[in-house]
Amino acid sequence: MYQRGTRACGDPTWVCDRPAAWHPYILAENRRMGLILVDMHATHERITYERLKQARDGSGITRQPLLVPISLAVSSREAAIAAEQSEELASLGVLIEATGLSQSCVARCPLR
């Protein structure tokens, strides 16, 4: 259930190798920090965020069209803000189109 490993810095680490949906944490131990409890969901979110940052700084974020675009009911103020920030949103991989005065549509999102 637990494996002994070695980090790049040479610090020995013990890691639980059988995380499951009902135990979404990884328990690790090292000399410098002691026991470390890592939330796998938060780790996944951080990895996704870092990949998006690298893609944005590099060749750009690849977008994928949604099979069924998501319709959003928005206020006129929110629609104006989305239109004003459309270039910034596009650089993040999100394409929002105004479909009416109080309606917007998410047509594309970042490809994972």
C-alpha cells in the first residue's frame, strides 16, 4: 500500500499508492516537512492552471467548440463587461458571444 521513493533532491519519501474516490488525499512523508497530506483535486486544479499559463505564454491556448453551446442569462452590465473583455477571455481560451440584450453564449472553451 505504501511505497518508498526518492525525490530529485535525494530526500526519501513514503507515498500511499492507492488513493481512491472516497480517499481523495495522498499521504507522503519526508525528512524536511514530515507528514504531508495532499488534496488530489486541488493538485489537479493546480496542474491544469500551470498548463494553461504555459500554453498562454507559449503558442496560445487551444480552444475547442462546444457541441451544445452554453446559454447564459446576463444583465446588460454583464454583457457589456464580457464584450469589453472579449480579447482577454479569448486569450484564456473562452469564446463568449452575445446572442441578445440579456443573453450570452459560451461557444468555445480551452482544450484540456
